[in-house]
Amino acid sequence: MKNKILDILTQTGEYVSGEKLSQLCGVSRTAVWKQVNKLKEEGYQIESQSRIGYRLVYRPDKLIKTELLEGLQTLNWGKHSLYTFDNVDSTNNIAKDYGAQGKPEGTVIVAESQSRGKGRLGRLWASPAGQGIWASIILRPSILPTLAPQITLVMAVGMAKALNKIEGIEAKIKWPNDILVNNRKVAGILTELSAEIERINYIVIGIGVNVNQDINDFPEEFRENAISLKEAVGMRLSRVKILQWMLEEIEKTYHYYLAEGLKPILAEWRNYSLTIGREVEVIMGNERIKGSAVDVGDDGSLIVKDENNIMHKIIAGDVSLRGKWGSYAGD
Ligand code: ADP
């Protein structure tokens, strides 16, 4: 009912009387008043004038259902299965629980903050309250588990497309899972897999995007390599709109991948890639390979030619890429 009141006030844009709202919602005027108060508590500014009614003057940029579903243009993702939280340890952990419970493909989990946001290999992802998008999506592709790393590339292409819709942003991909703006990390993608030998049970895609942080909001040790979209464009941005674009673009890219395979996605991936053609240092356990990244393979691996011209196929998940990405600015 709260959503219905919100819809009516949004569509009208003007004062609507308490009586009219109570008729349209089929409840008493007191019930309407109570729901309006709840909306105010959530951050909506609603003016009320006796005998005239209620008028919506401000919608908060909160990652809550009413906001996210308004104007969301996905085919399915988030529309039927969307869970929003204030604080969680990690949205990926919730998504894994939900995946194990059988929640469908396209289930989206979003939180205002994460206390233990995850990067790869147990690293931490800083996820302060209200400043970014910390979200996970459950996927159930009918592909072999060995192909799961491809999904990270698919998601990265979708993410680059979504962020490039923002005026003034040029988002690039650093293999395997980072999205960079101005050579600094604006977003990360963490793919987690539950599978049997021949079958994927579910994949959880975790995505963290720095939206409205100032540089001092990042932990000191991350500042050199991190950036928010706000810093890049010089103004606050709507997290709601950006999350909608993300869901729309990555859902589209994912369906394209399921229909056409990785090839066309790889072509797009190469266009966004910051890694191909660059000197890299790959750390795999105790082994270090120095060389140049020559291409990305059909399985999503990075192909590196070392100093002795020997080719190495690097599978995501086992490695860290090192390189002074900042020094490539302006290339
Ligand atoms: P990589 O693969 O680039 O080493 P991960 O994808 O594992 O990194 O992400 C975790 C790392 O990202 C952290 O160790 C930290 O250096 C950096 N980091 C953590 N939080 C953020 C953030 N909000 N924005 C940008 N970088 C971050």
C-alpha cells in the first residue's frame, strides 16, 4: 500500500487529498496518514496541508525496492526477486545462501553497506554506507563449470557499457575483474561458483561500485588506486539510476552470451581492455611471470608472452596482475 501511495503521488506530481488516496487504496484516511509517515521516515519528503492533501517533493537516492523498481527496464533481473538490506557482512554471502535455497536466476541482493565486502582471494572491498552500490546477482547458466570464468568477462563488458552511459565517464576493463576510470579502480566484480563436476548449481556475481565517495572516504591504503564516479565527473550521481543501468546492461550482455557464445563478447571486451598490449607481471603462488599481455583466450584466460617468448595461459582466480597502471595514463 505504501508503494501504491508513492506511485500515485509520483504520477500526479501535485497535491492529492487524503480522501482521494484512501479511496484509491481502499483504506482509511488514518491508514494513509500512517503510510505517509513511514515514507517520510525512509527519506521521502512529502508536504502535507490540511484539507488539500499530500504532495511528494523529494525522493531519496536509497537502494530500496520502491526506488529501484520505478523505471527499471530489465527483462527479468531484479523485477521479481529483489532483496534490499541496510547492512550485511557481504551481499555475496547472502546471495550464496539464497542460491542454495533455490532462488531463481536474476535474483538481486543490494545493501547500503557491507561490513566485510569481499575482493578476490580473501581481500577486503571497502563498502561504506550510502556511497556506493554493493550488489550481488544469482545466475544459473547451463554451461560447464570450467567455463564459469567467462562469466566474469561477460559481466565486465556489461558493467563497462553501463558506466559509459554516464556523461564524462570512460570506463575500461583491467583483466580479470576490475573496472577502471582514469586508470583507477572504480568497480570490482567477484564471481563465486557452486558446482558439481559437470553442472553449475549457481553463480553469484558480486559487484561493488564507488559512486559518491570523496577520496578521503577510502581507507588510506586504497586511495592511490581507487576512484569514485563522483570524483571523476565532479558531481554526486544517482546510485538508483546507475544500478538500474547496470542491471539492464549486464542482463542484456549475459543473454547475448548465452545465445551467441563468448566470441562477440570478447570482441567488445578487447575494445574496453586496458590489459591487452601492456607489460604485466603475473603472480601465481610462488611463480612470477613478466611479459606482455597479448590477448584474452576463448576461455577468458589471459595470454602472456614472457621475456623468452614463451606463451603462458593465465586463468583468473589464481593470479594477481601487477603493473603501474597509473603510469599508462594518456597512452
Ligand atoms: P585485485 O584483483 O585488483 O588485486 P580485488 O579484485 O581482489 O583486487 O579487490 C580487492 C582489492 O581492491 C583490495 O585489496 C584493495 O586494494 C582494493 N579495494 C578495496 N576496496 C576498494 C574500493 N572500494 N574501491 C577501489 N579499490 C578497492
